[in-house]
Amino acid sequence: MNRRKEIITGFLVGIIANTVGTLLYIIIFSDLGISETYNAAVEQGHVGSLLALGAILNLVAFFGFLRLKRDLRARGVMIATLLTALIILYYKLFH
């Protein structure tokens, strides 16, 4: 059970890091607000790109957990990153 808890913790950290990374990218590099930027990304078909740029922050979490010898949490971050990649693939193929 402890093993599962560590992986879930890493997964949640990965999702939060991706969300924060996406929001930071929008706040720093966009002249529009968050909802306006998202709506523009949907219209132009760039939602996958926004998610990919947000996932860069997962690298920090992943290597941070590896450095701290928290391999199971790093695995959870990797699972969150793979989920993000699947969502990006979905947006690229079907939108």
C-alpha cells in the first residue's frame, strides 16, 4: 500500500507541476488573460502546445525526486507526463 501511495503522490505532483507550468507560461508570455489565451489556443489548435510547454516543469519534479532517491514518486511524475502526452496526441489527431 505504501508503494501505491508514493506513486500516487508523484502522479499528483506531476499533474500540479504541469498545471502550474502551463499557467506560468501563459502569464509570462501572453498578453491576454488565462481564459482568453486558452480560448485562442482552442480556436487555433494549439492546446497541445500549451500542455507540452507546461510539462517542462515536470522535468524539475522528476529529477528532483530522483536526486532525493524517491524513485516511486519519480515514476508517478513519469506516469503524469505520459498521460499529458496522450492528451496532446488526442488534441493533435482529433481537433
